[in-house]
Amino acid sequence: GREKNTQAMVTEEILIVFFEGTSNVLKPCTTQIGIFAAACRAVDVSDSPIGIRRGPFKIAFDGCGVNSLTGVLFASGLTAQCRAARERVREILARDKSCTVRVVAVGLSRGGIACIRLGLDLAAAEFAERTSVVLLLYDPVAGDAVSTGFPFTGMGAKDLRSCTNLKRVLALYPHEPLPDIAMHAPTLVAYPPSCEVEEDVTLGCHQGALFRTHEKAFEASASNLSFRRIADFLEEEGIELGFGSAWYEVSHADCLSICRAALRQNHPTTRILHDGMGLRRKIVRHGIPLVSDTQTRWFLNRQHEQLERKIGNSTMSPSGDVPQTMYMLAIEPSQGCF
């Protein structure tokens, strides 16, 4: 009975962390990272310690390059941002010895790299037993050249296999490539086998897929899909969101219509990346299949497949009836990779 009483006293606090892209500010919002940071119903501890307050808590950061050229070139501000988030976790744990902390971190571009670094920080012995980590990586971009790795800002941010307290990851990658000279190839990360991982490719180009939503889907297809995916993820983690009337809240039905329409468009693309598993994978958008194959079911991406199963009509075959599932937007091995 004594053991049961001790276990019953253990409580969990939640800290939600938002990292904007390199040159982006939260206010006025540049991307949806700022919108979700504002909409998150939690105590804001961005500029003050935890104190005696109870959570959930949130902390949000402008892009690492907003006030620093070295931040733009070398992501130098990420270390300080991760330190600040880590300090908030330390404050919660020190205040209540029976408490655990769930850290939910959301980051775009270099902010996605910050999420990876924070995950590595919280795998340290000081935190590992009393924290759990959940990450949403949106096009995590270190800013390194694929061929040489210069300027090496992504070193150490490709492998999370040592993070035993990493519980869940959603990693989203817009499919449209930027010129190689922009050094915006995203990172595919290696994860521990115990972690629940979903990697998916979505419409759009880098942070352009995280701009304002719109009721007319054709004006914001990529941003609408991203909005719904992020909102669903946060709500599944028990995080309450409240949006103002000026922001269009995209529905699942909106997203299903966008996915079905995009599946009929023939715009094949290829995007190179940094592969933490060393498999030389790439991001592709396939063209429309030239031959109808009754043995294959095509979806735009995994989000589309989930929507069809959730709210699609009766034309959706039951799971297992179709031998092969294919995605127009996918992560695939490069040719010649074994």
C-alpha cells in the first residue's frame, strides 16, 4: 500500500517549447510557429522563472538569426535557447521531487535543429529518468552543404538514438526543393527503436508551407495541410489551443479535399537531404501513375491516408485488402543505394 501511495503522488508537468525559423520573429508572427505559440493555452515562462506557478508551461523563441549574423550563418543562438529551455525543466524538477516533466518541442528549420539539440540535452543523466520528450520537427535545416557539410552547424544533430526518454516524433518535410546554393537541405534523423516515429512529406516549399491559412484552399493548400497536422499533433499531446477569429481553422474535410486534388496534379520533384542513417535517401514527388493498377492504392502522403481512413467515403478499401500502398510524396532511397 505504501508503494501505491508513493506512485499516486507522482505528478506530470508539461513544458511546450516553440523554436521559430532562423530569421523569423514570433511577434508579429512570421509563420505558424508564432501562431501556435500564441494559441497554446499555457503559462508563458519565456521571460520569467517557473516560481510557484503550476503548468502547463510554454516558452517560445524567435529565430536564432534575428539579432545576429552569426546566428544566420552558423546557428550560434541555438545553444543559448536550448539552455534556457533546459533551465525551465530543471526548475520544475527541483521544485517538486515527485514530479516528472513532459517536454513537447516544436521547431521550424533551424528551430527544428534546436529541437534535436534539446532532445540530446534532456537525455543527460540529470534529466533522463524524470523527463519524457516529444518532438515536432518541421523541415529541420542545419544550413550545411550536402557535399561538404560546411559550415558544419548540423554536426551532432542527426542522431537521437542515445535519447532513451524520447517518446514520440513527427517530422514533416515539404517536397519542393530550393537551389543547392541556398543550403536548405533538411535532415533525416536516426531515432531510438523505442520511439514512436512518423516521417511524412507534405506540399509546399520550406517555411512557405507554414504561412497563413485560408478558407479558399487553392490559395493556401500547403499551409492548410500543415496547420491541421500540427494542431492535431499538439491536441493529441493534451495541449489546449485557442485561435482568434482572424485565423482560419482548417478542418479535416478541408485537408481531405486538398489531398485528393493534389493527387491529380502532375508535378514531379526531387529534393536532396542530410541522412542521419547514412542511407542517401531523398524526398520525391512522383508523377501521376500512367497506368491504372487495381493492386495499388495511391495517396498524396501519410496524412492523406489517415484522413481517408478517418472521414473518407466507402471507396476506401479496408486495411489489408490492397496489397500495396504508394505515396505521391515520399522519402525514398537514391538510385544506386543498397
